[in-house]
Amino acid sequence: MFGILKGLATTFSTFTRQPVTIEYPDEKRDLPERQRSFPVLTWDFDHDEPFCTGCNICVRNCPVDCMTAVMQDNPKHPEGTSDRRKIVDKFWIDYARCMRCNICVEVCPFEAIVMDNNWSGHEHSVFDRRDLHKDIEDLLASSKSGELSRPFRPLDSINLNEAVAAGEETPEATFVAAMPKAREEQIQRIEQGLGAAIQEREPEVQTTTSASSESSAAEDDFAGLSERKLRARRMKAEREAKALLEKNEEVSQELLYVLGRTESTLYKEITGEDAPTTPVSSSTTAVEPSPASSNSDAGDPNSPRKIRARRMRAERTAREHIEKSEEVPTELMAILRDTESSMYAELGGTESPQVAENKTSNADNSTENSEGNANSPRKLRARRMRAEKEARELLAQGEPIPEELVERIKSLDGTVPSAESST
Ligand code: SF4
Ligand code: SF4
């Protein structure tokens, strides 16, 4: 009997006590301070734009590669309404892959991404995983709407927890620009007709009057370039011009213009004129063709420029043959001779009268100069390679290497090939 009464008492007390469950989703519990759902981007209410610059630091640090960010030039920067030169253009996070590790928030240098601390941050159930790919609008929505009451960031959270543990007053978050309060202030500014953004700087004065002409832009570019940048442009233009010359092609007027404006010595080599000291106006960007310039010798296969290009090409090919221990073909030797290449004599050719004349008349060509020195390292090397090749060929034909050839190779510090090495 007593047992029955005891059971009824338990039943009755359970029946009358307050429920421990709540009617989710109609009713929701307060979320703890340290909880975090998914990362979201924050909106800068002072400047009416995202904090994110699209710098990709978070993207590179995300352990599961679920983020993508695209940067663009900030159109507000030249207007003077923002200090951000760059701004995010596109941003995606795949919430289906995100593991909510918080790393992106920790590494962001601009406090542009935080962990959502709202119920809405948790409620992302969808029927298709692809709907969990969040774009920039989705990611900014909670911050822009003011829903993001206390963005979760590691430092804020640590300070908060330490204060709570010590029984102190909860500190204000250091990052307030994305807080609902900032949004309210901005709404008030808009209502007063003050505009959304803060004017922080004077608008930039546009130095380019018209962007319609490419040459005009190029001219302005030169006017504002630092020494380092001028040098970089000169080196680039010289590289391009040399490549064209080696291919025996015309150096374009635009390239000549850059060479002239950057005071490249190549300009004089090509045109035969000094580089212009004053800027060429946009309407006369093209350099006036000089007698020695590309246009004037366009039809002349023996112009100095074309001869030089032929000589350089032939020397390059001859060097390739020598490196492979091959004989330099007769046609190549003829080109070297005709283009007055110093390599012609080195390779055993008889100097053309022109070359000989040049050498005697040129005071700089001393006997110490490798061009006139029959025992220069380059020539010795060429002789050694020729001798070694000759010996290898004899061995390949099953013939002995003559004593004289062996002596020659040894005197040139070469290696006499043996039957074993040649196989
Ligand atoms: S929370 Fe972690 S996994 Fe998710 S986006 Fe950020 S870095 Fe990637
Ligand atoms: S969220 Fe931060 S780290 Fe990521 S791209 Fe934007 S500014 Fe860079």
C-alpha cells in the first residue's frame, strides 16, 4: 500500500513540475558566448563596404580548402571615401566542407571574417549540399542586417572568458565597427541625408586626362615612374628588342618609343640617334624613322642591323655545334665569315680581308684581346674539342689514333679517347 502511494506521489510531482525541454524552433535557448557556428564576413558600416580586401590569407590557411576570394580595385578609394585600395569582389565558402576551426578568423589581418554567433548561423539545413555554397551576399547578410550581435573572434572571446572567470565586468569587444550599434549610427546618418560613407580623404586628382589613347596613358606612365620602374621597363624593352633583332624582325615603333623614353643605349644602336631627352607627345608617340631605323632598312637584307642579327644567330648555332663536339658546317662558316664574326678565325677559318683590316685599324684590338690571341682559352678549347672529335671518329672506324694526334690532344689538356670509352 505504501509503495503504491509512493509511486503515485512521484507521478503527481512529475506531472506538475515545469518541463525541462523547450519547443524548438519556436523557442530557442540563449547561446553561450563561446559558441561558434560558421564563418561570415563583416560589413564596415562606416564606409559602407565589406572589411574584406580579398587578400586570400584566410583562403591559403583554410585546412579544408573550402574558401575562395577574388580581389578588385576599390572604386571608393580614388573618390576618397575609403582607405582600402583593394576590396573583395567575390567570396565563397562551402559550409558543407567547413569544419568551423576558426583559423580563417584568426589569420585575417583586417578583422573581416568572424564566426557567426547566432542561431541563424546554425540553421543551415538544406536538401542539397550544393545549397551550402555561400556567396558573398550570403556571407555578408548577417552582418549587414545587424543580426550579428557579437561576432566571435578568438581574442575577444579569451578576454571575455577571463573576465567572466574573474567575476569582472564583461569587456566591450575591441572590434566594434561591424557591431549592430555601428549599423544604427549609419542608418541615422542616412536618414539625415549625410550619406553612408565617411569622407576620410580628399578625392585623388586624376592625372590622366583621357584614357582613350593608349599612347597618352603610356606617356603619363613614364612621367610618374620611379627610377626602379623606369629601369625595369628599359630592361624589358631591351630584352624584347634583342629577341626581335635575333630573329631578324623589325623592332616596333612602340618598342623604340619605350627604349627612347627609358634612355636605353639600344635606342642609338638601332636608330643611330640619341635617345630623346624630352617626352614625346602622345600624338607623336611613334619615333620618327631614322635612316638607320627599322623602316628605312626594311627592304635591305644587308643593313647593319640585319647583318648583326645574322652574325648573332650563326654564332649561337656554331656554339651549339661546338658544345656537341660536332663540326661547324661549311655554310655556317661562310655566314660567320661574311658577317665578320670573330668566331670565324677561332674556328680555323681564314680571316676575310675586311676583318683583318678592322683588326689592324682598331687600336683596342690589342694582342691580349681574345679576338687576336690564337691561344685564348676559347680557341684552345675549340682546338681540343676538334682534336678529340677527330680521335673518336678514327676509333669508331676501327683505326688507330696517330701519335701526332695523341700529342696534340695531350698538349691541349684533353683526354685521349680509348676504344672502351668510345663504345
Ligand atoms: S572555419 Fe576553418 S574550415 Fe571553415 S572556412 Fe574557416 S578556416 Fe576553413
Ligand atoms: S577575410 Fe580577411 S584574410 Fe580572408 S580574404 Fe578577406 S581580408 Fe583577407
